[in-house]
Amino acid sequence: MKYISTRDTDRHPASFTDILLGGLAPDGGLYLPETYPRIDDATLTHWRQTLAEGGYAALAADVLKLFVDDIPAEDLEGIAQRAYTYPKFDHEEIVPVSELGEGLYIGHLSEGPTAAFKDMAMQMLGELFEYELARRGETLNILGATSGDTGSSAEYAMRGRKGIRVFMLTPAGRMTPFQQAQMFGLDDPNICNIALDGVFDDCQDVVKAVSADANFKAENRIGAVNSINWARLMAQVVYYINCYLKITTENTERVSFSVPTGNFGDICAGHIARQMGLPIDKLIVATNENDVLDEFFRTGSYRPRSSEQTYKTSSPSMDISRASNFERFAFDLLGRDAAQIKELFGTKVKEGGFNVDKQALDAAHAEYGFLSGSSTHADRLATIKDVHERYDVLVDPHTADGIKVARAVQEEYGVDTPIICLETALPVKFAETIKEAIGSEPEVPERFAEILEAERHVTDLPNDAAAVKDYITQYIKSTEV
């Protein structure tokens, strides 16, 4: 299995372990497999048995083997077993699925150590990084940006790991108190929190600017854990398969997924699973007021907004207007034309955006199964309240966006396959919005009882790539890993 960049017209192949540590391609593109592995009825039958007998970790190892040929199979099995363990995850199934009603299900992705779906990929990534760095005798300095949950998931996955430092950029004042406490409460010497004066897109732009400096990146061993890193999407493909197997009995049955969407990584993993042959009917993009992606899937117009035009909402992990992983889907949608992708995402996006023709838009719906919708603060409150009163289930604001949009597409498009709404986080991370919706704050799980009292460790920096590079350089010189 080899990988190519979405912007490389010559399609230079790269190995999995090389792109694992590099993240963004040197030309600014994102890595994807040269071809997607295909699964069939026999594969699904085998995976049903694997999941039943070996659990989530065994299924994950099987999926990883399809994408990774430069790590021995037995080592991949060990990596998966270490990544997905109970009680590190708070449920023995790792990703349980429950029926909500109205043809809707919830895929519970928030049983991990930081109560967010990002743990599903980050725990795997931490194991892969540590394994490969030890094999090579190298170190890695991870640079990432977070709008809420990626940062804490990455830091909890990487804390204490030999040979790894983490530099995580956050938009100052844009995360909930619980999210800030999870990150800034860590005092591990290999974890470094940086609050930038800006929004998430600004943080992401700084990460891209630093990564684009090839000399700096090489000299300082800069890697990525944001969803630009292919290994994260690979790990996320597993829970689509897991959820599918848990609510179907026949391999020909189809299901749909409604996915709260910000950076397009979570639902891009669903796109990959569908391209592999998993019987997915619809992939439903659920946005909040920052509805650039909903606009695209309805009109074919992709118009990212400026930082000033990006709304601060009550589902903050989706407060993104330039979705990095959208480039991966566009690469497939536009016939894997690297020259066109380079023009659109390297030039046109900076000029305000681009349009695709009707044929491509129709293909997004018919061939690739995408539908979309948006949700507002009022929608979130109403959905949280309704689901709580009707089903005695409490969901976080992002998951509420997913449920609201799932219900809307059932009505608007007549979607009649079961819809699995992918959970984003536990409600405790968004106590203020939950209280506004139901009149009381969510219960704090015992494992998080002391988190809000921890001392904060964070450095404030201006929204400037040069300042961030200088800080990284000085910190590397002053610490050992």
C-alpha cells in the first residue's frame, strides 16, 4: 500500500510510516492511498466474527493491515490492543451503539480518556508514533491546532511518551472551561499549550505556515496529529465498520451516518469506508451556523469565510470555515486530478473559493452519497431538550446538531435507512449549554471530578507563525524527551 499527495501531479509514492511522521505533504497536499482497499461479503462476515470474539481492538488490527504493509502484522495487533483497552476507555465495547428511536441510533465515540470522539484516533496515533520513533531511534515534535477536543485528546495520547513533544495551538478564549481545564491542567514536560490571539482557522493557518517551511520542519522534526495526518482517518474508518456491524445482521443491509462536521475529517473517514465497499447509504454532513460545507453540498459553491466571519457558537468544535480534509474528498470527486486540486485549494481558496459544475455536484449526492444540513443554537437547545425528555438520553451540542440534521434529511429527502448519529463528546464538556437546554448541568463522571481545580499551564502568543517558530525552537533547546 502506497500513498500519494492530493497535489502531486507526478504521484510520487510514499510508505505509510513515512507519511505517519510527516503529516502534511511537502507540496501542501494531503495523503491518500493510491487505491482504496476493497472489502466484500466474505470480509464483512469475517469481521462480524472478529468483533464478536476479539472485540474492537481485534477489528481495528484487521482494518489496519489493509492500509499498512511496512509494520509487521503481529506488531499492528499489539498496537491496536494497547490503544483500545478497558478501563482506559470507559466501556468494554470501546464503541457501543444504542438505539434512540425514529430510525436513529447513536454511535458512542466518547468513552475515551478525554470524553471526545478524537480519542478514537489519537490513542492509536500515540501508539503508532511511539512504535515507529523507537524503531528509527528518532524524536518528533508534534505541532497541532484545536478548536476544542483534538488538543486534549492528542495531549492525553502523547503525554509521557518517549521521544515526543506536543505543541498545541488553541484560539484564546474560544473553548469551554472544561476543555481548557483538560488541556491547560496538564503539567507534563513534553506537553506545551499555546493560546493564540485568533480563531481556530488562524491556529490552523499557523500550523500550515510552519509546516510549509521545509527547513524548519526538517531541523525541528515537526509532525502533525491534526486530521491532516492520514493515520487518524485510517483509525476512524474502524468505528464506521464497528457501528455498521452492530446494528445489522445481513451484509447486504445498508445504513446511513449523520456526522457533526467541522474539519471534515470524521465524515471523510466515512467516505473512505464507503469507497472500500462498506454498505453505507447516505453520509450526512451536519454543520452549525458555520455552514460552508452545507452550502457546498447544496449549491456546489465552496466559499470559506474569514476569521471575522466565523461565528462563535455553542458547538465550538465545529466553528471552522476552512475544512482541511475537504480537499481529500474533492480529490476523489474531481477524478483525482492533482493539478486541479492544487489550483483550487492552493490558489482559488485564497482568492475566495470556487464552484464545481453540476455534474460534480450530482456525483457528490448520487455516487458518493452525501447530503447535508445546518443547525442553530436554538436547534441545539430544542434537540437536547427533546431527546432528554423523550428518551432520557443527554447529548452534547455537537451530537445534537447531528441528530437535528438527521431528522431533517429524513423528512426532506425521505432517507429510510437506519441513521447512526456519531457522538462527538460527553455533555459534561458543554455544561453551560446543557443547563440552558434542560435547566440543570450534566452530571460530572467520577473520572473528571477534579479536573476544573487543576493549575493552568499555557503560554499566550500573538497570531504569528514566526513567533510560534521561535517559541518552539527555544522550548526544544530547553527540554529533553
